[in-house]
Amino acid sequence: MLKIGDFSKLTHVSVRMLRYYDSQGLLKPSAIDSVTGYRMYSAEQVPKLQKIIMLRDLNFGVAETKELLQNWNNGHLIQSLHNKIKDIEELIKMEQNRIGHIQSAIAHIESDKFDQYYNVTIKSIPAYPVISLRRKVDNHFEEGELWAELMEFVSREHIEYDRSNQNNVAIYHDEEYLDSGVDIEACLLVKQLGKNKDVFTYRTLNPVDKMACMMVYGPYENIASAYRSFSDWLDKNQPYAMDSTSRQVTIIDHQDTDNPEEYLTEIQIPLIEI
């Protein structure tokens, strides 16, 4: 039997980490000296500790590690490793998107467009029949996945829809900023209402008598500054206040041009008079 200090030297794992693994139930000492209270380990525990270290280095958490140790076999381990690869690939994709947004932010700051002013106009929006897909997603970057699902469904079901360049409406249902997730509804204007199927819903968007509208040119990163511009406008137009959910209509995007500077998005914010 080895004292915890000696076991630490033998395995090159710090005493602090050995105590942590003990507290988490991953690697309990073989015995505890009844007189000194020292944690005692055996050489037979080294292979288990090596498995713990391997899984830690592969970014498995405590709960995942504990489950794998309890069900250790090659088939289960290989499947878990494949799942971990998928998780990391998704994380890489998310971080690559983040890098793109950071680079765009740098470009806009350097070109002095960060505090760009956007003109606000007020117009009436009629009711629209739509087919929609609504879901709470992790962040705004995932909105594209909703549109891809919706368009695939529309194509598969041969649904007739408006072919104009303003045939889409993204609705943001969160009444306030949430730390976890964004409630987004992707809506495509259709010729007529049909029967709901699975997560896809037909409905009529309510008309809005007074809608504050801003045309946002350039990449999607410009949208944040457009909302700041609207906030300034709202301060100067006190009879008005925001009402219900905001909308966005994509007029020109990656399907129309390879240059993000040529994108065109309309922000729509319902107003009430106070």
C-alpha cells in the first residue's frame, strides 16, 4: 500500500487531483489509515487512474468519465469517442462563426460604421398567410438551420409560396433578453393556408397598423447597430413605444450575392402610441 504522496510521485498525478478524484467518486483510496487518516493506494489502481487521465485529456466530464468506467468496454468507449468528436466539431463550427463575426466587427469599427445611423420609417403591414417553424435555439447564429428545415419541408410537400424577395419573416418572440436560448419563428409567405404537419404550422400573421421599419445594408453584424439607432429614435419620439415582437425580412442574402456588403435586411418593430 502507498501513501497518497508516494502514489502521486509514482503516477505523476498531483495530490490535489487525487483528492479531487476521491471527492468525485472516480478513484477512492484502497484504504484510509485508522491512526493517521492518510489515504492509502495500491499499485492495482494505476490502470484505472490512467483511464481517468486519458478521458480527462479527451475532454470528458466527471459524469461521463464515471459512466464509462462503470461500463468499460471497447464498443461503448469507441461510440463515446465518436460522439465526442461530433461535439468538438460542433464547437469548432460555432467558434469559426464567432471568428467571422469578430472579423466583421473589426472591419466595421475600422471603417467607422460601428455607430452608423439608420433611418426609421413608419408604415402599415397587412396580414399574411404563412407556413412557419418555431423553435428555441442556442443563439441567433442557428436561425439559418430553421430556414433550411422550413425550405426543405416546403419543397418536399410541394407547397406554393410567394416568390418575391420579401417572402420571409423571422419573428423573435422573446419579450426580454434571455441568457439561455432565443425563441425564433421562421415564416414563409404562402398562397393559402393548409394543414399543420409535425412542427410546421400554418397561420396568419396579424396586421400591424404602425410598424417602425429600418433598411439595414451590409452583413448581419450591422443589425445590432440598427437596433441601437432605433433606440435613439424612440427616445426622440416619445408618443411611441415598442409593442410585442420584432420581425426581420431578408431581402438580399447569400443566395443572391457572394458579397455580404450587398446584403439587405429590413427590421420591423411594432409600435404603440402612449
